[in-house]
Amino acid sequence: MEFQEKARKFRFWSDRQAFVYGKLLINKILKEHTSLNLIDIQYNEYGKPFVYCDLSFNISHSGQYVICLFSLTRNSLGIDIEKIEPNINISDFKEVLTSGESLKIASSEDTLGTFYEIWTIKEAGMKADGRGLSIPLDQIEIDLESLKIGITKWYYRNLVIDKDYKCHLVIDSPDFNVTVQKVKKEDLTGHKLLVY
């Protein structure tokens, strides 16, 4: 199976598992809301997955969480979750931050939290745009409730998942509601998609 081959390419077991659980989440969503399944997923030229119907989705994983954002529309959307690593050297990321973002981080009482907020907004924005890492991170401009990638305006929202994580979603519309539903991995493993 194609997904098993892709999963095997991950170096760490935890990343393989996160990849598989992400596919299981997407499969669950497709089965509940469409007549499609995993083999119907297509990819754009930058590798962003999509399906040909009124359903948009995006996956992110970090640490112990795999998160899937979806909408029963054709809206462009993206999500990013990151575990806050206390030993990260923020200065290593100076080249991908604007001068305003660097100043905001440096003047924050919670420099690490502020860095991860900016990082997850940018990552979610790149994923929503669909061009991913081909977009220079320092060219994404973040405002109070929105961000700009080139001339396109996007809207973001913070999702509180866990105190040790930062998570943001980005969508192409200012009008959207978010409902969070936790799914236990035991609820997904009934699907026959396993990695050995």
C-alpha cells in the first residue's frame, strides 16, 4: 500500500505513527462526510493533499498530538501544532523572521511562547496557501488577526490544545467557526492501515 511505503520512509517510529494516525483521521472524515476514501486523495505540485469535493483538510503533528483541520467547503486552510521545546535556540531562526517579529519576541515576557505563536501561524499559512516551504517565511506578514502572503490575506486563530504546545489554524475567510473534537487513537485503529 502506498501509505505504508510513505510511512516507512520516516526515520523515527513516532513520526511513522503520527503519519499513520493522520491518514486514519482523514479516512474517518472522508467516510463520515463523503463517499471518498484515502485512494481518492490527490496532491498539488507542492505536495499539498486535496480531494475533488466540498471538503478541505490539513494535518499537523508534533509530540503526542496529531491534529486534523477540515471544513465541508472548498476553503483553503492550514494548521500547525508544535511542541514547545525549552532548549530551542531562537537566534537560529533569525533569518526567517521579520524585524518586527524579532522585536516582538525579544520584548515579550514569554519569548519562547511568542516565537512558537509566530512560527505556527506562519507554518499554517504556508500550508493553507498550498505552496508550503517554497514561500520564504520572512515574507509572511502577521497582523493581529490576519496575515499576508504576497497580496493574499489570510485569517488565523489560536487553538488551545495543551499548555506545552502552540497551535494555529489559517483559512481564507474571516467568517468561520471552530469546533474541537478529540478522537482517541483506539477509535481509529479499527481501520486496516498498519505500519510494520
